[in-house]
Amino acid sequence: MSNELQGKVAFITGGARGQGRAHAVKLAGMGADIVAVDLAGPVGDFLPYPPATSDDLAETVRLVEELDRRILAVEADVRDKDALKAAADRAVADLGSLDIVVANAGICEPARWQDITDESWQATIDINLTGVWNTITATAQHMIAAGRGGAIVITSSYAGKKVQPMMIHYTASKHALVGLTRGFAVELGPHDIRVNSVHPGGVATPMGGGGMTDQIASSTAANPKVNQMGQAFMEPAWMEPEAIANAVAFLVSPAAEAITSEHLSVDKGMQYF
């Protein structure tokens, strides 16, 4: 444990499990208090993996409290801007400030373009892209008003730099986050608020469970050579979520005080091969 983030409050979406939980535990271990936001429920039947639950969110609370940090857990949908604003307002009222934002919530469905339903397309864009917009617009004004600067990290993907085959909707949403990062970095820079994105490769989280592997195989069966894309330079090709949390922790720490509008890959080289 360290105290680099002592006195800071971190607002994290998708905080019930996976990368979001890893971010919450890592930043708490550095001294930050946490606001963990998660839908903690189903998004749609088109997703091949099980949804996060209230019990998952409760486990994040337990892990953070185990580190002797305060945590505010909020069940809210990132598509609901009013709910996010209410969560941000409550965070400032209960915890005293908002200094760090990790816009992490997202969904992923392997599917060929002709199999992507209107429901799936809209949910992917609404959660992965508009949800990040909602998260930042709900929190940034508090950071500006406090006059303490701050740091925002957006979770994009390897798919935000290259392409995730047979996931056009996911790839489009993650590419768009690069533009969102750059735009917010420009506009929030005068307030000493830094905005960066992280681009994970394969991460061992519940998103990879359920029928995810089978659906990837099914969606690429007609063109199996695309499975050769995105090969990692190191083994194993996947990472634990703590590897991404370490990158996020760096980007929100004083060590990264001069870094903004950066797009940091944590993918073992996948984007190049």
C-alpha cells in the first residue's frame, strides 16, 4: 500500500467486477476513496456472458473496505445521465470531492456485421461510447469547480487502435473513444485535468466467460485467418485485470503529471501483429 492518492476520490464505472473492481482495489490501496458504479444487472440477451450482479458489487465494497478506505457503491446505468449526475453529486456530498474518473464500463459481443441486431448495435454504442460521455459530463464539472485539477482515464481497447474481427460495433465504439479522449484533453487541460485512454488486450475477466469463446469461434468460422490478428509477443497472451489497473494507477498518479491525450496500450504487443 502507498499514500500517493491519499485524500483523493476515484469515480469508477463498471466497478462490480473485472477491470473495474481491479481499479477500485488498486486505487484504494494507494489511498483513494472509491465510488463504484455498476448496472449490476442484465443488458440484453445478445451478450454471451453472464451480467454483473449486486453481489459482485458488494464484493468490491468488501475488498475496498478491507483496505480501510471509504467506498460508495451505486447501482446505475451509464446510459442514464441523470443517474450518473446523482451519483457524482452524492460522491461529493458524502466523500468530499471528485479527483479521479475511470470511465471503464463496457460490453462486447462477437458477431458478423449481418448478425448484429439493432438492439445490440445501439446498446454497444450507448454503453461503450455515450456511457463514457455521460460519465465525464456528470463528473467533470465537480472537478472544475473544486479547482484541484484531476485525472480521467477512459477504457478503450486493442480494438480502439487496430480492429477486433467480427465485432464492428465494438471496434467502432472503441475507436471513437480515442477521439473523445483527445477532445476532452484539449477542453479540460486549462483546468489542470488530464485525460488519457488505456487499450487492453486480452484480459481474464467474466466478460470472457459464458459462451464468449464459442461465439468468437462461430463468428470467425467463415474467415478463420482473421484469428491470426492480434497475436501477443509474450506468453500467456492474456493478462489478469491487475495489469490494466497498474497502468490506470500510473496515469492518475503524480508520476504522470505531464501526460495527457495519451493512448496507452497494455496488450503485450497485440496491436502490432
